[in-house]
Amino acid sequence: MKKWKSSLLGLTLWSLAAGSFAAPQQLDKVVTIVNDSVILQSDVDAMLKTVRMNAAGQNQPLPSDDILIDQIMEKLIIETLQIQQADQFGIRIDDNRLDQAIGQLAAERQMSVAQLRQYLADNGISFAVFREQMRRDLTASEARTIQVRRRINILPQEVELLAEQLNKQNLQDTSYNISHIQLRISEDASAEAREAAQQQAKELVQQLKQGADFANLAYRYSKGPKALQGGQWGWMRKEEMPTIFADQLGSSGKGAIIGPFRSGVGYHILKINAVQGLETVSVTEVNARHILLKTSVILSDEGAKRQLEKARRAIMAGEKSFADEAQVLSADPGSAANGGELGWQTPDIYVPAFKDKVETLPVGTISEPFKTVHGWHIVEVLERRDVDRTDAAVKNRAYRILFSRKFNEEAQAWLQELRAGAYIEKPEETNDPS
């Protein structure tokens, strides 16, 4: 989309070919005004070529040109409105992100980028025009996501209920190979003895998480029925094992240490040695720290960037510490109090530009200043770790299902509100004497 003032220049341009006079030819025209932007005929023509190319690649028949152009016009209007929202948020899709998206698109079509370029050329589509179409799509999508997220409210109870339903489906044919340690407490044990048993159980769990051999600890400490087998219970489905075990497993995966948890006879610790019939999930968590500066009437984009560049140089030179600079400068009060640390998180919780940094930045490297919808940042990845998140993955899946349902509903409502509040005019219809 082009801004109205600059687009006016293209309304009645005429060209000369090879130095000699050619037949007069109008190069472009405004077909629709959307607030302070315009949609040009070239925008419509470019999208029409893309739609025809995609339909041909899928052997999909298309409606008549009149119907198709109406649909394209509506898409371009909605896209323009979203890009105007993106401008307000300062959202920009840089060339690196755009190149990644185009590379991913080419891979999905089982092509190289060079082959995609040739495919576009064969269909009469300029690669430069295609890139800008992609950039607009990504920009509109990011603006829509930011706005619609604010309208969605998912209650923890909704997630728990759906996760429980998903777990029941997933665990019907699942078997577990488990080991068990039981620390027995007599019925007449004193409060001190019970507390000592609980503390010992916690210490054993800590040793196990640090790599201690479960069988050795079971032989030494367990008073359970399988102590002389190193705590090994073998393969069982949930319905075959003691209820107290089944209740604790949830959807934990291979290698999980569960406990200590208490029953009437004492404290228990479980280890899942292996799982059959359950897809376990391992995710990468990142522990990062950042400094955030928010622009204002006093602090411009350039000013924020320069201030962070100065802080970065001072930290890298050893003149200042990251933690001290975060406490002094950062506009994120939650992390600033902790020296900028965000704690262990999966990158998916962050906005796209920040997520990209924490996923790709080498450990111990401080990024150059970069901008997100929240402001300007520098970030350092302190550590990365792989953790079993099977149980969390089920809840995440439940959350995503609920989010997707509500997102689609709220997105439609938001777009309708956006369109209803917009100034939209088609010059041709305005000038039509009929």
C-alpha cells in the first residue's frame, strides 16, 4: 500500500519509450482510499496474479474475474487497515525476517528460493513485488495478533478441564516402567520423626535429580514392596498400578522424578524409567536478562538506541555490570529489580522480535539494541537447558486449542470493528455520474 500524498503523483504519469514518443499510457491509478492510505490498481493486479498462480498450482478452479476482484479488494482493504495499526505500534518486518519467511515458504513448496523466483517469473510476478506482498502479510498478521491477544481471556479452569480430557485420550494405551522408593512412618511416630522422614525424602529427590542411581538408593533406604528389586515395578498401565502412583503420574515422561508425596504409610518417590504409547516432549528453556527503554516525547527512537549502545559498551568493557545498568535504566520494573533477569522461560512467551533474539543469540553475548512493540532492548542469554515438559505440553496444547478458538472469533470481531470505523472511498464510484 502507498500513502495518499505520494500515490497522487502516479495518477496521470505518461512515459516515453527508447527516446521516441510512444502512445500515451496511464501507469497507475487509485482504486480505493482507506483512511490516509490508498490502494492502487497495481496492488490489485499483483494480488490477482498471485491468486491465479496459487490456484493453478493446486488445480483449484476460480470464480469469474468480477467476483475474484471483489474478494481481492476486500482483502486489500482489511490488510491496509491492519498495516495502519502496525504503523501505530511501530511494527516493522526487517529484511532478515522477510528472507526467513520466504525461505520457509519455498521449503514448504519443496523449492529453493532461486526456484521460487523462477516460478514467480514464469507466472509474470516480479520477485520484488512478491517480497513486498509477503512483508505486508507478515506486518498485518503481527498487528492483528497483538491487538486480538488483548481481547482474549482464558481461565485456568478452562485449560485444566481440557487438558484432563486430552490426557484421558492420550493415556488409554500407555504403559509405564516405574521404580519406587518408600520411606515408612509408623502410625505412632512423633512429629519430629515425620518431619525427619520428609526431609530425608526431599534429600533423596535432590540426589536423584543430580544423577544418583535410583536402584542403589532404593536398596539402601526403601521400605517398599520392591525394595529388594531396586524399587523396580516393571511395566504397568495406570489402571494396573496402585492408585496413589497413578494419581501422581499425570502425563510425565521418561526420566521424570516424582515426589516426594505422602500416603498413610509414609513418603514415596517415583521414577519413570520408560514409557510406551506416550509421546514425551522436551523443550528448550532460556534464562535471559534484558534492559528495556520506552520511547516518549522526551526520549526518541534514536535517543533510546544511543543510550542502550552506550550501556552495552560500558558493560562489555567491564566499566558497569549488566545488573546495575538494568536497575538504573530498565523500564521493565519486574525484571529491573532482579538485574534484568527474566528467569527460565520458553521463548514462545515473548513477542516475535524478542523471541528471535533469545533463540539465536549465543550464550553470554549481549545483543545490539533492537526494537519490539514494547520499546528498545538489549538482551543477554545467560543459559539454555532442555527439560521434560510432557505435562506442560498437554496444558500448552489445551491452551492453544482454546486460544485458537477464541482468537478466530475475536479476530473477526476486531476486523469488523476496524472496518466499520474506517473511511473508505472508491473514487470511480464517487465520480460516476449515474
